[in-house]
Amino acid sequence: MPPDIRISLEARWTDDTAAFLRDLGRQAIRLHGRFLLALSGGSTPQRLYQTLAQPTGAQQMDWHRTVFLFGDERCVAPDHHDSNYGMARASLFDPLGIDPEQVYRMEGENPDAHFAADDYERSIRTLTGCTAPEIPQLDLVLLGLGDDGHTASLFPGTAALHEPHRLVAVGRSPKGISSRLTLTLGVINRASVVLFLVTGSAKARIVRRVLEPQAAADRALPAALVSPDQGRLVWMLDQAAASELTSHIPLI
Ligand code: 6PG
């Protein structure tokens, strides 16, 4: 199924994305009583989380029926300025008064990253009641896009990108914090909905390479390998990030 590409005016991107995410959450809660949401890290989603936490929007969603997981985490302590959990806690969990029991944090601080990855996999399997080799189905996985085509902490040419069985692996970043914990493509592609969040003109080139591949290398980019088995693939772009796409896609 081709991706559902949605383009917003830059000033509307956060509100449009927040509304879409809340819709998905309400659907999941209606369907099976809870919303299994894997958050993305990096800088793009922070203003989305802050918008979701605002009182006006917060009333439109039963956040206390949401289980918050993470798509990836840097191997740092939760109070480290690079921690994805730390960013989500400050911008979303604390403002919404989320019970810590609802949050499944990747233990980036564990010196044994492989143990932390296996431990998180056990947590996901316990949460979902899904035993190996079955792959659990999350309701929504949020993803960002790096300018090298990485997503979550699945970087080009790394073992984590090609992990065939695990749900969670140890990623290696060529920049910044090297050691990461990351969901693998297996669990990402099993999700009901995968939502890429990409804004800004700096991402326009890599967005085009992923969505309008011109070469085999483009098709091999980690973000290009995100293709849900049965779920939906949605891209929420602002005009700047979409500015190099050649296909005409009307604004939402
Ligand atoms: C992370 C993210 C990573 C991020 C991209 C885009 O932990 O950094 O999971 O995949 O989404 O690098 O980051 P920005 O949103 O900061 O551009």
C-alpha cells in the first residue's frame, strides 16, 4: 500500500498532527480498550508533545488509557539532556499527569545495552501477551527521519537495521550518542499505523529520496524499509519538508 502523505502549512503542522494522533488514539481505545503508542525522539516531536499536553487538546483524548512506549533511546540516564524519555517526560508525561505505570521506559542508563534491549523486549511481550516468535502489534509507532535516512535508531549499514528476530536491538549512531536502544523493523512493520513526523527544509532532500527513490541506494535507506505488513504508513510533512517532492499533493 502506498504511503499516505499529508502536507500541512508550517504553522498548522503541529495542530494537524496532534488531531490525527488523537483520532488514532480514540479509535484504538474504542477497539481494544487501550492505546499502545511508541514515541519518537529527537527534536521534531517535542512541540507535538507539548501541543498534545495542552488542556484544550488533552480533554479530547483519554490519555490514562494510553500506554507509552519508545521507538528508541540514547544510552544515557533518563535525566540526561539527550534522553528521549527525559524530553517526553518534560513535554508530555508531567504536563498530562501521566501515571509512571503507563510509561515503558527503555533503560538507556544500563551499562549492558544488550541486556537492556532484551529486557525491554520482555516488557513489550508481557504488556501485549505476545510470545516469541509472534510479533506484537502496537497501535501507533511515531518515527522521525535523519538526514542520512535513519529512523528510530536504525542507521544505514548497522546490524540493528537487519536484525531478523528481535523486537529491540542495540543501535549504533555515527553521530552524537553512539550506543542506542531501538525497536527493530520487525515490530515497526507490524504496527497498525506508522507515522513519520518530518518538518523543515533541511529534510526536503532526504524526504524526496525516501518517498521518490531514484536509485537502489534510496530504496535501501532505513526509512525506506519501513513498510507495514498490514498497517498504514502515514507521513505528516510540513510544506518545507515536502518542498522537493515532484508529485502534486494538496495541503490538508
Ligand atoms: C532519535 C530519533 C531519531 C530522530 C531523527 C530525526 O532518538 O534521535 O529517534 O530517529 O527521529 O534523528 O531527529 P530530529 O527530529 O531531531 O531531526
